[in-house]
Amino acid sequence: MSELFIIAELGQTHDGSLAMAHAYIDALASTGIDAIKFQVHIAEAESSMYEPFRVKFPGQDKTRMDYWKRIAFDAEQWAELKRHCESLKLDFIASPFSNAAVDLLESIDVKRYKIGSGEVSNVLLLEKISKTAGEIILSSGMSSIAELDQSIHYLLGKDVKLSLLQCTTAYPTTPGQWGLTTIDYFKKRFQIPVGFSDHSGDIYACLGAVARGAELVEFHVVFDKRMPGPDTSSSITIDQVKMLVKGSREIAFDIRSPIDKNDLSDFEDLRIIFGKSLAINKDLPSGHRLTYNDLESKKPSGKGISAASYDQIIGRQLNRDFIQWEFLNENDLIG
């Protein structure tokens, strides 16, 4: 990836409302992102009555499995959401959490998959996805280096494009948990495109990741921070997405545009304006031997001896009388 790829993660913020999911797509279409990522949960295939809640909201679902059932969409609804994304020139990306979810996504011709960090060692799922996906984005959140080594080695043996995201599984993450320096480590270790998956609930971590050389970034999105949902605290708003995208694009462009500090051709006029020439700071008679305390530096450059060369004229004599603030030139000196 040469250009920065920006993914807005909807996760479960639609709360099972198809209309809400479509509203998110419309709202995000004007922010400058490249893709929207959804999570595909098929309750019976993925969960059980024993799965605990990560975040439970009073008055809603009795079990986590009930929650997955309530927020699920069927294949036609997913196809509709995919068509909506594509009509707005947004890539549709999905994270499946079961083989059954992969079957559903394959039926609507999804080619780009995100593997959540909890699935990194789920080789059963990796095998299924690798047979249908054109591209896999792997999240590192809850995985050890040994687990990443194993899964990346496994996937590199498949016919897929693979990238890796630095991610910390905490909701929200705080400074010190982001792991921005891990981006450099992953690039050196795995030699594949590396990006950043954010759970901070603000724009700063992603901006830092882009400055660190992340080639793709992903973040959770919510309409309003007061909305209920397990990912709200780790999400940013639509307005924040616009700021994040603008900042990220500009940082990424700058990184691809190195400056040659030895080429000063664009600054010649400014160097004259801001440059300094030596001047005399008081009236002085001819024959006076110059000291440091006789000198001042004044704009522009080129009107006298360069201020950078002041030490070369200390102790030399004036060959004429000077009036305060006159520039000092080599032909004004004896010896």
C-alpha cells in the first residue's frame, strides 16, 4: 500500500437497526474515508448461553447470545448494505466470527476481510477465510508475538494479500497503551503492510500512528458519544472522523514528500530578508580597534560582513569614522 487506507469501523453501533446502518454509511460518505467495516455475527454458530457480556446495558438482552441474535442482519440485508457502500465508492469490509459468517459473506461476494484479534489463533476460521478472501487485514490486539508468527506464516502461504494492525484490546485505550512504536517493530519483523486499529475514542492515536508510518488505520465510529453500545467509549463521532481524515491524509502526504535540507533554492529571497549583516552599535572614530561590544547584527544579509563571521574582525581597526548603526564591510577595516 503506497497510499494511506482509512477504515471506519461500525461494529455494533447500528444496534441491529438496518436504517441506522444505512444512515451511518450516508454520513461517513462525505468524510473522506476509504472503507466501512462491519462485524458479522451469527449467534448460534458463534456463541452460546455461557458467553459473558463485555459491556451489559440494563433493560436489554438477557444473554450475550440474545444480543447477537437481536443485532444480526440476514444475507439480503448485508448485500443491501454492501451495495449502498459501493454506490458511494466506499469499500465494504467485514469481520466474520464464525465459518457460517464467512459463508454468508462469500454469498454476497465480499473479498476483503478483517480478522479480529480474538480470532488470530482460530485456524479453523483462518483456513475458511483464506479460501475465499482476496485480502486479509489481521488485528494483533490480544495476540502474542508467537501467535502472530504462527498465523502470519500460515496466511502468507495462502493466495491472499495480508496486512497487520497494531491494536490494544482495551476499551478505551489510553496513552501508554496505544503501542505506536510497535508499528516499527511489526514492519521490520513481518515485512508486510502495517497499520493501526484504534480504540482510544479520540483522534490523536491514529494521527500518531500515521506519523509513525502506518499504511492503514481503523477506528470505531458513533453518531453521538451518549448513545448506548459496547464500543461507544472507544469510538469517535462523524465530525471527528472528518478532522482525523484530513489530518491523516496531510501527514501521510508529508511523509511521502521528503525535504532536502541541502537544497535551499526555494528560500534564497527569504534568506536575504531574514539574514543579518554586521553593523556598528555606537559612534566610533577611525582607528578604533573593534570589540564584541561594538557590534550589532541587522537585516538584511549582504549589506555588510555576515554576522556569522563576527569573530574574524574582533581586534581589527576601523579606517574611517562610523556613525551608530552603519553596516560594516571589509573595506572599512585595516589589516
